Amino acid sequence: MSYVLCFLIVAFSAPALAADADLKQEVQKIGATYAENFDKQNAAGIAALYATGGMHVNPVGPTTEIAKRYEGLFKAGFNHLDITVEQVSPLGADMALGVGEYHITGKNQSGQALDVTGRWTAVYVPEGGTRKIRMLTALDKAPPPKD
């Protein structure tokens, strides 16, 4: 009986693991496209990765004006983004949750280096035959505690 139970657990978990791997690859592809558009300073390209009414949340607050937010970052001098996807989990039948880290760099108008690392979370939903970002939250990493 225990062999049958073990077989059933393995049989039903293998497709789930494959689906989770496919989902992570899909989110990694979105992240790569996001970074590519960032590096090209293509705010409209980034905004196109968001679902209708999609929201970006950072310490400044939430906004649905995604392109405008990124135009401000580009104007400040940020010009390179690295994204790491650490974990992706399905949320129901068609949504997903992604978690990872970002690192943005550039130079301000006076040539001083800009360097920000933080954590992000995103909820992905299907729209128009593709998966898009419904809400992305990005928070800078806190400085290490002082001794």
C-alpha cells in the first residue's frame, strides 16, 4: 500500500514540477525583456509588459503611469538593469507570483555613479494571449545595520 501511495505522489507531482519550471522560464523571459527595454531606455516597451491597469509600486507610491515612472528614472541617469528571478509560484489556474532582486545603475547629470539594489515581487496575469504584469512592487534594499 505504501508503494502505491509513493507512486501516486511521484506521478502527480512530476507534471506540477514541470509546469512550475515552465512558469519560471516564462517569468524569466518577461524579466529579460524588461531589462532589455530598460537598457534601451524604452519606457513604452516596459509599459507594454504590464496588463491593462497594471500598477508599479515603490517607496514613492503606486502608479499606473508606468512609462512616466521609467522616463523619470532615465532622466535621472539610470541606464542599466539586471533582474534575477528567484522564485515563481502559481496562484490559481492562470496567475503567478514572482520574487527576485534587481540592480540598476547609471550616472547622474554631474557624472556621479548611481547604484541601487532591491527586491521585487510581481503578480502575472494572462492578457491578450500572453502573460503580463498586473502589479510589480520594487523596494530598495535597506542598508546593513550599524554596529
